[in-house]
Amino acid sequence: MNGAFVTMLAAETGAEMRQNFRAPEFLIPTLALPVIFYLLFGITLSRGGSETATYLLATYGVFAVMGPALFGFGAGVAAEREKGWLRIKRVSPAPGASYVLAKLMTTLVFGAMALAPIYLAAGFLGGVALPRIDWLLLLGTHLLSVLPFSLLGLAIGFSFGSGAAIAFANIAFLGLAVLGGLWFPIMLFPSFMQQLAAWLPSFHLAEIGLSIVAGGDRPVGMHLTVIAISTLVLGALALWRWSIQR
């Protein structure tokens, strides 16, 4: 990675950050919704005390990063494509990778900002007590979640207009959250929904998080393999949709 590319990437990332901070309709729901849900279901209405707060910390952390990834890439890319910005990017000397990486780095920052109040609420209000290494492993797992969901958002943004992209991003957001067991344990679901969850990256990321905070016999290697395959498939889909842009 040469110096010119790093400079270009830093400039693009800074522009993306400023753009998102100036969009309260994106910023407020993205940062506030996950922690409100966690405070409500993980702490206020919880009957399981710190055990429930710990369980939902693992799953709601995945939920928290899905918003910036799906909407930042999905709706954001679709709107820029409709304005002709992607056509300009394709004919400019700037590499397309800087555009995608800048959005990915911005999503990581906003994902971390969405996670921070949940972690604070878990530790100070939910009674969640984990070894320091487990907090770090959990944070790494949650930030890892940015990658597959960003690629899915990117594919949506390259495939639909801005209005349709918002609708599809919402469908993906809610579907992956509910069917992936991020809001409720999948053992409460009918068997066919449990089988469907096994195909979703949200479920496997949540299972890795749960293996960190709750232990058990969850096959972490298998979950990582599924996430890697999902990421490759979504990356190929996003690359294909980018390649046919006009």
C-alpha cells in the first residue's frame, strides 16, 4: 500500500465520516436503537438478571453493527449511484478499492460507537462481569460482523435504487436479526426456523459471541468456516454487481 493510496484513503474516510455525522436521520437510529433494545430486554424487563444481560450482550452486539453496515453501504451506495457518483469514481484515477475501504473503515467506527453504550450498560447496569480477555474477544467478534453485512449492503446498494435499497436493507436487517436469533434464542423457534438460522451469518456470529461469554459446546471452528464462506459469497456478489455498473 503506497503513500498516495494511504493519503487518498484517509481523505475519503474523513469525507465519509463527516457525511455520516451530518446525517442525524442515519446517526441517531443507528447508535440509539441497539442500546435502547438492550436496556429494555436485557436489563429492564429481564427476569434472568446478569445471565440474560450476558447472553443478550453477545447477540445484541452483532445486531448493533448490522445497522451501520447494511444502511451505510446499502442505502448510501444506492443514493450515490443514482447521483452519478459511482460513474465518476469509475473514470477517475482513484482506485475503486479506496471507495469501498473508506466506507468499511467508517462502518467500523460507527459499529464501535454503537457497541460502546451496550458494553457500558452491560457492565454497569446489567451486572455482566467478564475477564478482560473475554471482553476483547467479544469486541473482536462483534467488529468482525461488520465485514459480511457490509458486503451484503454493498450488493444491495449496487443492485437497487435508493428507495428500494432502503426497503431491502430493512428486510435484511430485521430478517437477519430475528431469524439469526439475535433478539430471541432460536430454541424458541419452530424447527424449520432453526434450520434456516444455520444458513445465516448473524446466527453464526452470535454463536461465537455466546461461546465467549457462556462457554458450552458450540463448534466455533464450524461457525468461523460458515462466516468465511458467507463473506466470500457476499464479496463475489458485491464485486459482480460493481463490475456491471454503467
